[in-house]
Amino acid sequence: MSSYKLLRSALDGKPLYKIGKFNFILNSLTEQVPATTPQLLEEAATAVLDHMEIESYDKLITEEDKGAILVAAVSLKSGLPFGLARWYPNQLADQVSSIFSCEYLSKGTLYICGINRGDRVCIIDDIISTGGTLIGMIKAIRKIGAEIADVIVIGEKIEYNGVESVLQETGLEVKTLLRISVSGDVSKVIESS
């Protein structure tokens, strides 16, 4: 991971801003401040691919907010189709939903599109904080009857214990590529895989 200089520098030493009681990282990968470069997005997708077992999956999935650009880039590089966990319903009768909570919403609903019973999926996301969004996606995917073969996340905010929450509530281990502290005035990448 140390060879991914653009990805590491995009998330290390960046200003933090608070929403409620949680710190967010002002960065170009997830917040587009400054704008995301094609080189950074390609490097992020390559980093995810380096941790994937492509032959183990039928599809990729993420939530549509910040993870969508990342999963689209991984889809292009891997040749795997992807589905999305949307924040609004599409009014189809067979759409599966799951209520979740996360650090900036007390409660919301995710609606799964593009995943079917029997699919083997890899969940990809940008950053895990409390794990609430991932837990919501996992519950909805399991309702569908799909198998979750992997969960891969670019960055883990270590102070919010999201990886531990996902493991405790779902039994799934989350592969994180960068461990990030958000306890000071700026982010600090403290470990990478």
C-alpha cells in the first residue's frame, strides 16, 4: 500500500470538519475538495483491486453517495457489473430496503438495486466511520439472498470503531486499506495494508 502515494496523500494531513460529534476529512477522494483527479481515482481503484479476489464475485456494490465513483472505476478495471444502495426508492415492487444509522444521519433507509438472489458480491466503500451504512447494506443484501464474499474499504476512521461494529453485528470482517486517525486538527494515516 505504501506505493499508493496519491491515495495516501489525499487522506493524510487533511483538515477535519465536524458534523455533530463526528470529524470528517476534507479531501479530494470523497469530498472533491480539491476536485478528484483521474489519477487519484485510478490509484484508488487499483488499490481496491489489489485486495480483491475477482473470481470470487459476480457483482460489486456500494452506496450511491460517496462510494459510487469508486465502484464505477473498479467496475471498469475489473469487468464486474455493479449495483447501488440508493438513498431513495425507485418504486419497484421487488426493491429491498434496510433502515440504517450513520454518523451524519440519525436514521435513514437504503434501497438495493442491481443485486439478485444467489449473487456473490463484494461491497466496496470509501471510508468507514461508525459502520452504520455498511451494516444497513449487509442486512439488505442478505434479505435479497445474495452472498457477501468481501467487504473492502479505502479508509477506516479508527476512533469510531466501525470495523468492530460491522464484525459484531454481521460477523463480516472489513478489509481496510488505510487506518486514519481523526482525533486532532488534521487527519493522520497511521497504518496501511
